[in-house]
Amino acid sequence: MTGYGRAVETVNGREFTVELRSVNNRYLDCSVKLPRSLTFAEEAVKQAVKAAISRGKVDVFISVRSEGGEEVKVSLNENVLAGYLAAMRQMVENHGVKDDISVSTVSRLPDVFTLERPEVDEDQLKADLMGVLAKAIEGYDAMRTTEGKALENDLRSRGQTILELVAQVEQGNGQTVIDYRARLEAKLREVLENTSIDESRILTEAAIFADKVAVDEETVRLRSHLKQMDSMLTTGGAMGRKLDFLLQEMNRETNTIGSKCTDVRLARIVVDIKAELEKIREQTQNIE
């Protein structure tokens, strides 16, 4: 499901910025991008995202900035410097090289200076980060809630449309049997002319036809599936995969109804049902 959340907060002298972005995906695929100083917290971040989000391709972007900069102690490496100077003087004496040794020259040489950074309490740093991450997830959830309500309304509306179409199929199916019997009787009268018609034979043929085109079982199951979808929407929570399965069942029932329909008008209604189910399937991709 698509979503976005962002949080910026200063904790213990560090400014954390956390962003979450997600797009539709069948399963959860979480990618975390953070500075080297926070790599130890990557797994904890992924676990927090996994606890809050069950579906989607989620990208997490994290940055941290120390207020006033880190207190870094720079010290001169006396032994290394002495070695460099001794070697340079030897160059001057033995090879006649111009003596232009200066502070700027020496300071650029490797390992002349030693940098000592303050020790970092990783547990505290991770706890500070997780607090900001939790706020970014809250913002992400708020956006998903708004979008989810719009999706819920759309799915309920389409479900109601399908129910109305199913009612038309049920009504039309009964009329199809009546029309078939009338056509059968008219055809027999035309063929047999003045000969008496066996009413029992007409009833038998009509019954066989009615059984062949009956869609009662399919429409009952389709209504049950739609009721289950409505119940899922009311209950809430992660339902994307369940809806995927439910849609497969609804499509199966609709295809069976279509194969039994001999009336062109009913066939068109079945096409309309399939169109609504396809729209629901597309929307389901946006649901966690």
C-alpha cells in the first residue's frame, strides 16, 4: 500500500531525520538507507517496520546530524613526525635536494595527526533513533488510514453494485426458463400442428433445461463471498492476501454463471460483474 511518513527530532544533541515511503507490493520488502555511524541499528529498524507494516515495498531513509559537531581530539603523532623529518633531512644531505620543509608540507603526510572521537553509547543512540522512527511510522499510518477509508468506501460501493447485478441475474434466470418453455411449446405446436401435445414431455424438457441453466448455488456463494468482504472491511487489519483469495473465488463463481447463461442480456450482466471484480482486484493491490 502506498504511504509516506516523516519525522525530524533532536535527541541528546543529535538531529535525526527519518522518512518512510512505500509502494504496492505483494509482500513486505523493506530497504533501509542510513549513515555509516548508524549501521549497527539497521536490523532493529527493519524489525520495527515489519511490526507495523505487513505488505508493500518500503524504503526507509535515515540521517543524523550532531548539533555543534562532534568533539574530536586531534593530537600530533610525535614518533611518525620525527621519522618523516629525519628522512627528509637525509634527502637534503645525501641528494642535495632543496630544504623547503614547512608545517603545511608535513601536515599533509599520512598519520602525522591522530584523531580521537568520543566513545558512542550505541544502545542509547539506537534508542534515540527508534523513538524518532516510531513517530515517522505514526505519520505513515495516519496517511494510510485516510487512504484506507477511501478504498473501503470504494470497495463497499462496488460490492453493492455486484449484489444488484446478481439480483438481476437471478430474476432474469427464472424468466429464461419461462421463455424456453414457451418457445418449446410453440415449436412443438408448429411441428405437430393439430396433433395433441404431451404436456408432461414439455414439463420434463423444461425441468431439464432449468436444471442445466440454474445458477442458484453460484449466486448464493457469490453473495456469501461479498458478505465476507464486507465483514473484513468492517473488522479492519491486514486483509490484502485474504481479499486476493476471496476474489479468486468470486471470479470462479461468476465464470460458472456466465457458462450457464444462454440469454444475451444475462451474459452482458455477467460481463458487468466481471468488470466490477477486476476493479476490486486492482484496488486490492493497494491494501495491506
